Amino acid sequence: MRTIGVIMFTALLLPVASRSQDAPPGEESSPSVATLHVPITAPEDTLKPPSDFVPVEKEPEVIVKKEPVYPALALKAGIEGKVWVKSWIDEQGKVREVQIIRSDNDIFNQAAIDAAKEFRFTPAQLKGQPVAVWVTFPFKFKIAKSDSLKTSSTLRADSLLAFIQDVAHGKKIARDRVREFLQPGARVAIGGSLHPLAELLSLQGMRRSALGDPGNEIALCHSIESDDGYAMAVLMETKDAKAGLHFQMISAGRDATGRWRIRHWYADQNVYTAPAPR
């Protein structure tokens, strides 16, 4: 299971002249990555970049910043890291060029460059006049912990509970919703037999299925999350006008995107007619 990625960004601006050329401030010397040079201006632009050492009386300050997008492959693989970028800031405070000067993993480089290009600054000043300079700052890519997952509006359990209730009410379930809310290989237990959950849901809306019926009334639907926010159990009671109250239990977990998906579904065998065992 994966947690959703949230990017922790540190906007520590450092003129290049104020640090060692071997490593960013606060970092021990190690091999750097300095092969990516991304000019933002058109090729015909004749502006030349400033030297690494430019004396200033006032350093540039960030007025617009952009958080980088966490690369999907890195998020899925659980990779974290930090990227130091070096940006050429012109006399108008615009970013003219971005270079990677150090990276924990190349998978983050393009995301860091794309974000750095969107920054805007107040220009550096010398004797009251704006001057172009290079500045360095890091982007930190860190996967969010469970607290962040619980507060994310797109990752709460609300949509999963709505899906479960639609199933209990016997509504027809579109295939894309089945893929969205079921883990691969999800099974349903009815009495002593197991069945593919996706196959059972394909019957929804066509006839009375083993999991729901339009005549059902939901008497109780209560979810319980684990302390770490990665597992959940849903307890549900449905009321059938003919047979009374019946019990169902659903277990779910977060997938690689941080979304809730159903692992197993238990239905009281006395409630519905189960399909023939496979």
C-alpha cells in the first residue's frame, strides 16, 4: 500500500558566492549532478548569465513559489529525496535558467526544474540598482505520513462508503467504479464459499444480487480506521422488508495512490442467494 505523496519544500535562498562550490550549505561534500542546464529564454536572447560571484547589498526574495509535482513512479516506489537547484535570476526577478547542482535521485530532477522555473523574485540590488545573480535552494520530496492522508479531501473514506452503500442498495455499478474501489483479486465470502467480488458486482442493477437489492434499507454503516490510517473495516446492517436485519463486513486498505480500495467483503449467507461456488 502506498501513501499519497506530499512535497515538503524549503525555500532557502543562498547566493552562490556564499557557499563552497563542492556542495550546498549544510551538506557534506559528495559527487554532484551538474549536467542539466535548462535555459528558459529563447535561443536568440543575447543575455549572458552572471558570474558565480556577484556582490550584492540586498539578496533576492521569493514572491511567487511553486511546489513541484511528486513523480508518480517515485511515489509508487516509495522513493524520497532532495534536489538542489541553481537559478539565474535576472534584473527583473525572473528565472532565466535552472541547473541541477545536486540530486539524491535523478527521478526528481525534472519536477524540481519545472517548479523552479515558475518562481518569481524581487531582484538583487547593488548600490540601489537591480543586478542579476545566481541563487540556490533545495526541493525536498517526502512521502506524507498518515496524518496527511487522513486530512486530504481526495483520500478520505467518504467516497468508498458511498460506493458500499450503492452496492447495498442494488444500484448498477459502472466498470470504472469497480476498478476504482476494488483491489485486484478482491473476494466476497458468502457463508463458506468465496467468489470474485468484481464478478458479483457485474450483476448489480440487472437482478437481485448476492450483495444488494433496491429494496434494502441501510440500518447501520460504520467505518473504523486503524491508528496508522492504512486499514479500515466497515460494518453495515441492511434491513430487508421480508427477512429483517442482516450483517455485512467490508475490509479495505490504501493502495499505492493512497486511495481506499476493498480487499474482502463478507455477506451473511442467510440474507441473499449466493451464486454457485466456483
